[in-house]
Amino acid sequence: MTTILRLFPLKVWIGIGVVALILALYGAYRFQEARANRAVAEARQATVTVDALDKVATETEAVRQDQQEKQREVDEIPGSSDRLPDGYGDALERVRRGNSDSR
């Protein structure tokens, strides 16, 4: 080990140490910068999520009222709660899809 140390003068070893220290500090800086960037991205995502949840919370009551009104309208139609006879499901599905071809 002492022979390796004697290959270069003390100034060279100090220079290597300074370069190693600079690289270590730069690596630590980049690591902290990456952590900070992740934290900022998570904060942005949380803000977007909170905004979306607030919007949903404010619109939920209006959507429920709209659904209740539509359900009342359907309930007012005579026979809307009656079961359809067997075999009508396929025909209704064709009409719903726009394929009203007769058999």
C-alpha cells in the first residue's frame, strides 16, 4: 500500500481527494434535487386530485337529483315496471343498436 501512495506526490493525492469530494457533493446535490422534484410532482398530483374531488363533490348532488327526476319520469310511464315477455330482449337489443332488421 505504501508503494502505491509513493507513486504520486502529495499534491496529486490531495487533488484526487478534492475531485472525489466535489463529485460526492455533486452527487448528493443531484440526489436532493431529484427528491425535491418528486415532492413537487406529488404535490401537483395531490392538488389535481383535490380539485377533481371538489368538483365531483359539488356536482354529485346535481347528478343525483337528475337521476331521481329521470327515475320519476320512467316510473310515471304506465307499464314501465312490468316484465317483458320472453324473447323480446334480443329484439330490443337490435333496436338499441340500430339494427332493426326483421328476422
